[in-house]
Amino acid sequence: MPKILIVDDEEHIRFLYSEELTDEGYEVITADSGLGLLERIAAEKPDVVILDIKMVDYNGLDLLQDIRNKYYDLPVILCTAYDTFKEDMKSIAANFYVIKSFDLTELKGKIKMALETRLPGQ
Amino acid sequence: MTQDWYEENPQRVTEADLVVALPSFREAKLIGYPVTQAARGLRRYFPEQRTVIIDCDNASDDGTKEAFFGADTEGVPRIYLATPPGVRGKGNNFQNLFRKVLELKAKAVVVVDADLKSITPQWIKHLAEPLFSDFGYVAPLYVRHKHDGTITNAVAYPLTRALYGRRVRQPIGGDFGFAGSLAQAFLASPTWTRAVGEFGIDVWMTTLAMVSNQPICQAYMGRPKIHKAKGAGADITPLFSQVVGTIFDLMRQSADYWRRVKWSKPTSIYGFSLGETELPPPVKLNEDQLLAGFRLGGEVHSATWRRVLPPDQMNKLLEIAALPSEEFDFPTQVWAKLLYDFAVAYAREEVPRPDLLNSLIPLYYGKTFSFVRKTAKMSVQQAEEFIENECMVFEETKPYLIERWPA
């Protein structure tokens, strides 16, 4: 079963996403900040990372760069309440982005696409 | 691909770690500036490496060679290579470069256009540094005006992304870096064509890097690309035909690869420490000319279009053509399918290939006119998002191509 890592400092988001995505058949793990994120990824080997952009102590776009530098092909979906982040070109290193919503239809669709993405020889 | 070259190597350079190359043809007025900036970049950021700057020239008769050797490189050695007299084309210059890179046993190669007016020393750093950290190919990432780079936006980016699954925003950007080891792969590739020897070279190299699964990154250049203007009345036919013809040729040769690609992946981004992003200069396209070009194409090429397009696609095209200018809309899904139809016809040689490519140009004008209308009130960022959404349409429509592609 694919493993999803949710990185978000808001507890209710982590709870909602965990519940919904577990119901979809995914194994879900969570992190409440960017602290030790790369080590966590190395240990847990998630198939997809869902990354909040604005956390109290961390900038998700900087974390995205760190992830991309070390895990070239790990799918990352940016999640945010504001779409102003698109002005920062760092955001294009993400596979997808979604605007936070209680309706997770779009997020689930992007997770499916991220898992389906296939390049020969990889 | 073999050709002779003429060489001047006054400092007798026999080995180098990092090469900066400038392909040129009649650039005597402009080549000095990028050479000086490149030399500063090499001196400042790669002082420990053995470096050399190479002008890969089409035997220019305007004093390009003298201007190249006359520029101040602060001690960085130079080599001048030229194709035989009469042999033109950027790709033919690159052929000489690939051979020289192998001779020099270079680890990394950066290429920048010889007519660049906005290059800084940091461009060399950003294009070269990833090559010393396991990346095989570095494409440029510029902020461009929403109406600049229309062949890239309408054809090269969405097609290469949907076909090969890697999101490289400027696949024909002109400035890039590649690992020295790739020079051998480029030279050995059986996919070289006459078009690759000219304007097709950029998309050819980017595509070969993709299909050979090279780790690719995009280097953020921070400044817009400003170079010699082509002139308002410049004929785009050779550029368009060679770029699109090369994409279609590579589709024939790499079908086993792209058929297996599903969706697309981003690349790493390198270089965000350049400070504030400069806004690109505005580009004003002549909308009347674009629409007139599309409508005239209907008169000249409709017989070819009917041979290339399935009836339902042709009907949609006729509906688009009947729209008045104030309601004109070329839907992205129609455009994506149409490009796929043309690629299929190119592969099957249903129409002589040069005629096929010529007949596509008016359709590209129509698509571009539609894009200009739709993005008229958008910011650069909003237009970027619009293009990203168009790319998704290309990816979603790809099963149509796979279904139609000749077995």
C-alpha cells in the first residue's frame, strides 16, 4: 500500500488528511514541522509527500528544495491556503499543488497522478 | 556526422575541466561582452578548475574571430573553432564543440549565445555548478514576457513535457550546461539530421538528455534573456520548421520511450540567490498579422490539412476559422490533438515533410493569436499558470497520440 507523508503544522489538517487518505487505502504518516524531515524521509521512504507551504517555523518551499536536492524523483504535492506562493519560482520543483480545502477530491486526484507517473528506466 | 574544422589555439590548451562555448555567426559587434562576462564567471567561481572559452563559429566574415580574441578574458585561455567556409548552422558549430570537448577531456560544458546582452558571471556559475554535483544536463530558467518565446510555449515545452515526462520549461533556451561525458553520446547518436545541424540543435540535445535519463536540473538565471532582436519582419519558417521537424523526427526515433511515459515529473531547480528577479521587457506581437497569417494559411494549405487531420478535427478547425476575430478561440485540446495528428502524418510521410511543416505554421499563428487574446490581461505569473494548464491538457490527450501512432 502506498505510503503518504503529510507535513503540516496544523493538527486538524493532519487529522483530516490522515483519516480521509487512510480510508482511501493509503498508509499515512505525519510530521508537524520540517524538523528532521530529510531524515524522516530516509527512514520511512514515503511514496508521496504532502507539504504545507506556510508553517510557523519552516518555509515549505525551502523544504521542497531540500527534498528535491536529495530525492530527485520523490513526488511532492504542495498544499497551501494561499496561491501567492506561485510567484516564487521554487514552487515549480513540486509535482503538483493544491489549495487547502475540506473537500479532498483534488488532493486525492493529484496523489493518484503522482503515483501513476512513470518514466522508462526509473 | 563528421566534418572538418579550422582551429586557432594560441595558448595551446590540451586539457580542461570546464569549457564555456559560444556558438556564433557574424557576431563581431556583440561577442565581446558575453566572452568577458563568461571569463569573469570562470575566474570568480571556478578558480581551481582548468577552464577555457571556445568560440564555435561558422567561419564568419565580419571579424567575429578578431572580436573574440580581442575581448578581455583576464587570463582565461581561448580557442577558436570554425566550420569549413560555407557550412552554417548552430548545430554544425556544436558538432565541432563535441569533438573538442572529448579531446580536452572536459568534465563540464556551458554554452551561452554569442549575442547575449543580459549575461552576468553568475550565469556561468548557475549553469556549470550542478554539473559538478551529479547533474548531467542543465537547462536555463528565465523569466520571460508572456508573449516572448511563442514556439516554446505553444509547441516545444508542452510537447517535450508530455512526450518525455520531464518538465523543462525552456527546452530550446539556447544557454545550457552538459556533462562532458554527454559529448560522446551526442556525437554517436544516429538521430543527427540537417535540421539538427541548424536550429534543431537545442531541442535535440534536451531530448537526448531526457531519453538517456540524465539527471536534469533547471538553473534559475535571475535576469531575462536579452539578445539581438531578430527584427519585426523576420521569417520564422526556418526556425519553426527545424525545431518542430526535429521534435517530430525524435518522436519517430524514440517512440519506444515516450509510449511508456505517463504524466510528467518536475526537475530540480538550481540557483535562487541572485536577489530580486528583474521583470522581462514587454513583447508586443502583431495580432492582426497573426490572424491574417492563420486565415491566409487556410486558403493555401487546406488541402494538406484535410490529408493530415481526421474529419472531426478538420471540422473543429473549420469552426475555429469561421470565428470573428473578437470571439476567436483556439482550444488547447484541439491544438494538442492537431500537433499529435501532424506528428503522426510526419511519421507516416503522408505528405512531403517540408510541406507538412510549412502547413503547420499558419495553425501556429492561429494558436498564438488565441493565446495572446486569452492572456492579454494576465500578469506574467498568471500566463505561466495558463501554460501549465495547457501542458496538462497535452498530457491528458496523449492517449490519442498513442492510439494513432503507426505500429
